[in-house]
Amino acid sequence: MQERKRVAQLIAEDAGLRALKERIAPRVAKDPGHDMAHCLRVAAWTLRLGGNQVDDREAVAAALLHDAVNLPKDSPERARASALSAELAQTELSELGFPAKSIARIVAAVRDHSYSRGVTPADALGRALQDADRLEALGAIGLMRCVAVNTQMGGRFFDPDDPWAHARELQDTRYFVDHFFTKLLALPESLCTETGRCEARRRGAFLWKFLQQLADELGESLPEAG
């Protein structure tokens, strides 16, 4: 993916982005689902989805900062994580001398990107960042990230007596598989950009194939798609 090379080049040639990456890296190092590798993948997709409507430097900075404050998924304060990341973005970018107008756009994108916040960003940078981050919840990478988060919360893979929740309420903080039905399978249609939706549908199809394979191995009837 050529955008990954662009991200690396942009950071290498920009002292402000290099310093920002160095500041953020320790904050995200402990969580494999939200680490610097995740941030850089989000940066690449933000560039791709934003196209000529988004400033490259702002796209990379927003991606580096979007998970700078990462609260646990089961935290009662989880919905505030992006707002706290935005506050940190304001401080870090100001200290690094980013222009005021750029800071405003980046802060807004970071604040509004998260699923927990439940808003659609107002501008192209915010929409591209939000879509790029949501793509990371789908496909093979999304599958691994979901397992990692589930493990961190002390969850189980599925309910052995009723894996597809035919006769119980879904509990996605307890069972990994439940998260597919509370969020992941419906996620593709929530993306803002057409390119993002197409990629999300492709990755979503992979998740459904995984569930079909799991159903076959368990010998348990899988709910119909949709």
C-alpha cells in the first residue's frame, strides 16, 4: 500500500511529526490493539480516504493522536476517551508549533472519530480519520484486535452453552463472539466515505466467513446474515 510509504516519508521529513510520534509512542506501547503500528495504519488509510480534500500533515498528526488517551473498553469513562485525546492533542500540537488552524482541524477530528462518541465528523479530515479507524475493527486485523481486547477484559471466546445467543442477551464485554453481533457486522454501513464502505464490506465478509467456520466446528446453527 503506497500510503504507508507516504506516511513514513512524511514523518521522516517533518520534524514536528517526528517529535509527535516520539511523544505518543510510549503512551500506546502497552496495548497491541492501539499501538503505534495501529496509528500508522490509520494514518495510511486517512491519507487514502481523504485524498486531495485532506492535508497530508494533518492526516498523519490526527492518526498519531487519535488513541493517545486509550481507556479500557469496559470503563464507564470510555465515551470520553476521544475528548481526552483531543485535549492532549491541543497541548502537544501547540507545544510543537503547529499552526492554529491545523490544530483546530486535528483536534476536532480526534475528538469526533470514536465509535463510543457516536457522532459523524463535520469535515473531510474527521470523516477520513473515523473511517480509517473503523476499518481497523474489521478483517483479519480487526479479528486479532478484538481477541486482544477481549483477553484484556478477562472475557471468554463464546458462551459454550449458547454461542450465538439464541436464548440469552448478547454480552460483548464478556464474550468475544457477541461483539460481532453488537457492533462489527453492522459497522461497514456506518462509514462516511464510499471507498471506506467498500473496503469495510470486503473486510466484513471475511468476519462472516470466520463465523461460518466457527459454526461448522461447533456444530451450532449460525444466525442468518443481517
